[in-house]
Amino acid sequence: MEPLKFLSDEDIQAMHEATLRVLHEAGVFWTHKPSLEILQGAGCSVRDNRVFFPPELVMDSAAKANKRPVIRGRNGQANSLGDGNLYFHNLGGARDVHDARTNTRRVATTQDSVDAVRLLDALPNCNTVTPFFTPPDVSNEMMSLHMYRHALSNTVKPVQGPGIQFGHEVGFAVEMAAVVGTPANEVTLSLSPVSPLTMHDIAAEAIMEMAKYGVIHANLPCPTGGATSPMTITGSIVQQSAESLAPLVLAQLINPGCGVVYCGRLGMLEPRTGLIWGGVELGMSSAATVQLGHYYGFSVNVYGFSTNAHTLDAQNAFERGLNAAIPALAGADELSGIGEMEAGVMGSFAQMVLDNELVGSVQRLRRGLSADAEHIAVNIILDVMNGTRNFLGQKHTMKHLRGGEMALTKLAERNSWDTWDEKLGRKQMADHAIEEAERILREHQVTPLDPAQEAELDKILAAAERETVKKK
């Protein structure tokens, strides 16, 4: 199925040229001296605490990057980004847990962090696991490494590292990944430049460390249209692209060919509350980000299941359905947000299960329809009309039921009113998802690491704790 275009080729060319102009004429606030020396040596100019990037340097750096990185799990599962498939992963870094049984909210715990990864390990349509919750009993400086350490023990799937802040986190994350057999070039780490167009010293240092180790850069610019970027979607995407390409230049100067995933997390301002707007514009901005990222040849990761909703309600369903389907049809390589609620502040175990079902429908949507002879099925129609007048008994019917013609749901209601009312107790889809999440957490067993591997992960985490104390 051909990708859906929200912008013409001429529009994308104009946005590309605008991105280069922003990097060359507006520049990026940047004061980290070691990285500035590298950038100046490559032809960048610096004045007024801003670095200005020559267009040819930006394009040369983009050309050198590995745009098709591979992320592999300890079970051997490999996600080759840019191979034509659409991969899904969960929200990372939620603070709160939504208890769907009581429709209440609470602060996440370390056990929630573990349980979320275990649940995601069991969901077949979650292709990559990102550490989900941020437990409050861990210091900010150690948060990412604690989350990563728990993730490696509780899933066999490919693990994307959480967003980092500090350079010293990189080496320890690479050491942890090596314990489960993941080489540095298959480790993904990300950080978020500050919008508008600001690279703080700790972020610049982290970029240098990521490049030194050769990890995959999945940097996450998070501008808010109307607050930290222009109110127009395409204007914000231009700024977002500049914020993504600036650290890429530094990384490629240090380690040409290291892996890059082009990411965008643009959210538009909700002017009545000051929060991020989760409406259809979010899906549209994700789709446009996909188009611009593909212009450069990158694999693209954008928002998918995004909503402002606080419960498993109608708003939740229509917002996340739109915001996943639109970039999926635009040809996204990876969509984020399984389990996400309240614009990323909160997550839900039941929501993870619901999103697993929604992924199946989105993937079916992407496959589109076929009008070849097998699918038009004139011969089947003729056979039935000349014989049994029954399609249910045809091998063709079973073949295509099993072959994915329909995205068969396990949770949605497909019974008559009487059956639903009298036999099923009027349970809704969310009720089934709550029960399924609870069942998985009771029954699912993740293939464990060896005791020696667990001990080594703890040893690395303890070393990171000591390093963090020294840096304070």
C-alpha cells in the first residue's frame, strides 16, 4: 500500500530548505566547549553562544549516518528499522499508574516498572520494549539506568534504552546491554534537546559519549507548537527537524556511520490549559514528520497512541485511534505510545492490552486491499452459485480467515445484545482488557537471565551509583 501523503513533494522540499536555513541562520544555543571545538573544526561558526551549521555539513553528516539500524532482543528477535515493516513500542517514562478497576491514579512504584515490562513481553504486537514507569524512590541521576536494568531482566524482546540526560549513563548502559548479549551498535539511547534550539552542556556531552560507543541515536526533540515552537504545524516540524539534525552532525563527526533513528515528538499547545493537545493534529504532525524524515532516507519513529484522556473512555479511543492510524498510513517505521494516557504522564496495564488489539487493526489497515484474481474470487462465487450456495464450507474462506483478511479481536464485543446482556454481564472492552492484564501478570513467565548475569547487572548499577555520587 502506497504511503499517504499529507504534503506535496514541493512542500517537503520547502521544509527541508527551511530546516537548513534555521540551522545556518538561527543556529542552536550551545556552550559545551569540547563539542564546539569539534563543530568549529568542521566549519561551523560560533557567536553569541550559538553555533551555526553550514548546509553542506548537515547534508554530508546525514548522508554518512546508518539509517537502517537493527535492534535485537535476547531471544534473537531483530527489528530492522526501515525494512518496510511498522514496529510498535510502548510509552517510556510515565510517572503515574491508572488503576482501571477503580478508575483512580497513583504514583508508580518499582514493582510497577517490573510488571509493565513483563506484561509488554507477553503482548505479541508490542515489538520493542522501552522502560515504562519512573519509580519515585530513585534519584533523577540514576533513574534511566534503574529503568534499563529492570527492563533487561523482564523481557526477551528488543529493548530500547530510556531517555538519558548525562554522559556517564551511556557507558553503563552499554555495559548492561553487553551482559544480555547486545552489542553497542544495537543499543538505542535518546535525549531531548531543549526547545527552542538549545543544546545544554550535559546533552552535548551525552551525544559525544553515544557517538564514542557507537550506539543508535534516537534523539527526541519535543517542541510544543505555540509555546516553544511556532503555532503552525509545518513551522514546528521545521524547528523539530533542526533540533534532530544538529546533534546528528556532532555524532557523525565523531563516529561516521553510527546509527540514527529520526524521531519527532511535536505536540501542539492546548491554549485553554497549557498542556499538549492530543487531537487529530498530533497524528497529522506525526505523518508530516514521517514524510520529512523519509526525504532524508531515515527510519522514522513518531507518536502513535497519544491521548489527553484520563480514563478508558470514548475520547481515549478516538484520539489514539486517529493518532496511530494517520502516521501508520503515512509509512512510519516505528510508532510509540502503547499504554500511554494523559499525554504521557500516566500509563495503564489495561491500556497496554487494549493497544495490543489496536495494533492488529492498524496493521490490517496498512495492508490495504487486493484486487488480484484470488481476492476478487469470481471462481468461488461461480462454484457456490453452481453448487452448495454456501461460502462457509469453502477452503477459500478458511484460507483467508487464517491469512489475515480480518483483524480478529479478542476483546471487542461481537455478540448479540441478548448474549451480551444475559450471559456476559454487559462487560465492555475495557473490562476484558483489565481481566486480561491481570491474567498475564499472574501467569506469564519471562525466560530468566542466569544468576551470574543478574549479579553482573547489579554490579554495574552499583558502580553507576558510585560514579553519580562522585559527580554531585
